[in-house]
Amino acid sequence: MILISSLVVAYLTFYILVVYPKKQYITKMTSKMTGMILGMTSSTLIGLIMGILLQGNFAKSTILAIIISFVFALLIARPFGSMASTEALCSSLMGGMMGAMVGEMLPSQDINLMLFFIDTIFIVSMAYMLMVMKIEEIKQVKIPQKKSSPSFSFILSILIPILIVGVCNFIDQTPQQIQNEKVNQDHMHH
């Protein structure tokens, strides 16, 4: 499940390919909001991953989460200028620390559930921000809208990744449940 959650890099790459060429159509308010929302959600996920991977080493997981989150925040907000970058950096600082703290405190049986939940928040945030940017582009360029509803593509862009993450979560949890049941049975026989 950690591997699937690490695909945040793939989402960021997609974001860069879609947003960077169209940055001139994004308003200052939307760019600040994008930096803050995506900086916070991506850094919380990154912090959670670092906290889980380095459990028992809170200082290193927090520092690493903040450094990685800063890089992601800069990539997210870079095309929008210094104000949006500042918003993204501040949000990523807080998200990285909070994610690492949650990852550190999680009992092992709750790791997959929390990763799935934070992945879902990140996916919804990314899809929503891309939809808002697309709407701004359509307004400014005066592109005639297609018959398909933006809400349909928005829902589709959320459902498919969440289904993939959910299936991977289920597959990852099944061996863990079997192992926990075996350990419980061994303890009962002794």
C-alpha cells in the first residue's frame, strides 16, 4: 500500500504536464488556493509515508517529510509566482509534520486504512483543482464547451484512482489479516 501511495509522484507529473502550459489562464486567487490545497494534501501524504516507513524515528521522518514536501510544493506552485509558492511552502511544512506525526502514532493494523483515506483526500483535491483550472481556462479562452458535463469527468477522475487504491488496499490487507489470525491462533494454543 505504501508503494501505491508513493504514486503521488505520478499525480504530480500529470499535474505539471497539464497545468504548466496553461498557467496564464489561472487567476491569482486560484493559484494561491491551488498551492495551499495541493501543498497541504501532498505533504500530509508524504509525511504519513515517511512516518510509517521510519516508525520509531520521529525526528528523521519529520525532517525528511518536510524536505520532500518543500520540493513538491515548489513544483506545484512554481508557475504561479512567489505568493502562491509561499502559500504552498507554508502548507507543506505543516502537512509534512502532521503526516509524519500520524504515521508515527499509527498501530500497524490501521496503516492501510489511513493510507487509503489520505490517498483519497489527495485524489479528490487534485481532481477538484484541475477541474477549477479547466473551468477558468474555458472562461478566458472562450472555448465552446462539449456536451459532456465537467462533473462527469470530475467524478470519473476521482473514482478510477480511488478504486485502484482501494483494490490495492484490499489485496495488501488480506495477507496481513491471515497472518494476524495465525498469530492469534498460536497464542490461544499456548
